[in-house]
Amino acid sequence: MTILTRIARGACACALAGVAFAASAQDTLQAGTDATVNPTVARQQAREIAQGDPPRWYRNDPQQQTLRKELGAALQEAQNACRKAPAAERKSCMDEARATWQRETAQLGKPMPRQ
């Protein structure tokens, strides 16, 4: 008799746990909809979204500042090398150095892959 009682109690406990789990899952699904958001909070969220991304997301980080310095130094070295070149090649060399610098600095504005 005690074994049957334990089995019956265990079955009831499992059934109750299943019902409670299903009810909490349903509440979680309903809580994620926009209909349940407080109107004051919804207005604040709309204002924040209208303002756009925070400026801190686009501030230069030290790594980018270092890369900019290195690009500037590379440009200066290339220009110094161009000045030592024959006069006929000097203008095209300077143009190429400037174009390389512009292309590489434009790449700095794009997100770099994290390592």
C-alpha cells in the first residue's frame, strides 16, 4: 500500500510541475509583446530610438588613433622617398602615396574585425 501511495504522490507532483511549467512559459511569451509595455516606457524608447546611436559608439579608440598616426608616418615616409626620386617621376609618386593614404584612412571608418 505504501508503494502505491508513493507512486500516486509522485505522479501528482509531476503533473503539477508540468502544469506550473506550462503556465510560466505562457506568461513569459505574453510578457515579451509590445502590448504589455508601459506607455511611458514606450514613449521614452521611441525618443531614444529617434535620437539614433549614442556618440560613444563612434568615438575613436586608442587603437584607431595609433593606426592613424602610423598611416600619417607612412605617408610622410613615402613623400620623403618621392622627393628623392627623379623629377619626372615625382608627381606620380606623390599622387600614388596620397591615394594610398586616403584609401587606408577611409578603411579606418569601417568596423574592423575583432581579434
